[in-house]
Amino acid sequence: MPELRQEPVTKKWVIIATERSKRPIDFNIKQDECKRGTCPFCAGNEDKTPPEIMAFREPETKPNERGWWIRVVPNKFPALKKNGCQDLLNPFEESFFQIMTGIGAHEVIIESPEHDASLEQHPIHQLQEVFRAWRERHNSLMKEDAIKYVQIFKNSGAVAGASLEHPHSQLIATPLIPDVIEAELKGAQHFFKEKGGCLYCEMNQQESKKNERVVAENEGFIAYCPFASRFPFETWILPKQHQASFSLLDESLLNQLSIIVKETMQKIVSSLNHPPYNLMLHTAPAGYTEAPYYHWHLEIFPRLTTVAGFEWGTGIYINPTSPETAAKYLKETKHRLKNLKKGEKL
Ligand SMILES: [Zn+2]
Ligand SMILES: [Zn+2]
């Protein structure tokens, strides 16, 4: 069973999950090898994963068979595990150290039966299905008393931590509110008390008005490189209307979200030559679904620089590309691609 341990000074939690070291390093599965049946996420290899939790599939097909277009399975090497025993949830002290049993869930959302598809290449209707699956799993896990937060994320490329090439996202449900979300809640709460509004709504308005860091915008969403970007080309996508939790995403917003994610990712992928990246959903933890000060959003980190000694030592990031330059570059990508077709080099 994995364990959560609290660092006594900073109070940050760490998951000790030794089983994960048994994970195969199989990122470099090539397309032809995949066809030979090695990729557990490919259609036809359903028996190579633990039994599915849910799937969007043809009505006449059975679970764990072909016929699906989205499939959710437990992670074979989970960072956190389900366990019926609620008593284990209370942090207990082992001498002076705080430990919490690693209760939670770790699931894989297989975004397509096709091995060589990628997020930005999915048709809009497929992307909608990906986000529907995210919403469904998020909402289902949040109903469990033991779960305080559901972190949905995507690692793409070996550098970004993906161990399989096949397009997939993951979720880890935790029995506590992670530090990053706690810090966002605190900052947003403080702003709300001082100014009486949502900090993220205000930020959206400022960015939209200034239009210096905006990458894409549609009816429901805005994408921009944040003012204090930690990484080159760091991009956030936020709903324009105030909404604290991803669980509240309705069908019309789901469509708008698919469009802006596709557009933003296409810009990132084509202008930065398919960089490895991490994409993270930040959403309201249990008990904050209707919070007037919190605002769910996506954060995308293309992995172009390495986090090194200074960053680890201080928590201060050195970003060699200003968000204004990055946004301009991404915004103009479509234009530059058009020119490229006419013979101009990038
Ligand atoms: Zn595959
Ligand atoms: Zn807001």
C-alpha cells in the first residue's frame, strides 16, 4: 500500500509508492511493434490492462473488448490505491512523523483506440469525448468521502514523464488538498476579501483588455501566457464565465473547451516542433464547488527548459522567454504556417 508522508518543516506531502519502480520503461514502442501487439492501450489489447472502469463504446460491444473510442482503466502501477477501510484515512503519527495511508485512485484515460493519434490531432467530437470522460470520472470520484481532490493531467513525451506513447491522460484522486491548490485557494480567497470579486475573472478581463499575452479566445474561453510565466510558452486556458469546478462544465462549454484546446495545442505543437509537455487541470477541491473566488483552469507547460539547482533551491523560476514574446509567437503561428505553404521558411 502506498503511503503519504508529510515533510515536517514545510508540511508538504510526498507519496511513497515503491511498486511504481516496477514500471516498464516502454516509451519507445514503435508503431510496427505496436501492431505486433505490445501496446496495452491499443484496440485489440484490452486484456493487457486491468479491467476497464468505464468506456464510451458501441452499444452491442462488451466491456474489455474492441468497439470503444474512450476507455478508462486503473493504472497498473498506481501512486495511490482504493481501500475500503475509512479508518486508515486519519493521519497517524509514527513517532514525530506524520503518515497517511495512500488511499485514493490512479486511473488512465485512453483518449483514442489509435496508437499514433495525439491530443491536437483528435477531431473536435473526439476531444469532447475525452473531456466528457474527464468530467465523468472526476465527478464520480469526488462523490467518495475519502477523496478531497481529483488531479487530472497529461504527460506527453518521455521528458514530460510519459512512459507510453499512446495518447492518454491520467487522474490521481487524493485524500487531501494538494499544496498547489491550497495556495491558489488562499490567494484567491484573500483577493475576494479585499476586492470582493474573483481574482481569475479579473485576470481574464485584464488580459483580454491588454491583449498582449492572449494566444486564443472564443465565446467561452480565453488562453494566454500568464503574466509571471514560470516556463517559456507556459499557457493557461480559463473559462470566461466564473466557474469554480470543472464538474460544472456543461455541453456548450465542453464544445468551446475542445475548440480552444485543439487550437492552442496546435499552435504549441507546430511552432515549437512537437515539444514534450505537461497539461494539468486545476479545479475546486471537495467542499469548494460553488466557491465565488476559485476558478478552474488548465495549465500547459511545454518542456523546453530544465528545472535545475536554483529553481530547486529557491522555488524561483528563471524563464528566458517573456510571456509577451511567447504569446505573440503562438498567436501568429497560423499566419506563419500559411506563409510557409507559400514557400516561406519558419
Ligand atoms: Zn497503442
Ligand atoms: Zn472567476
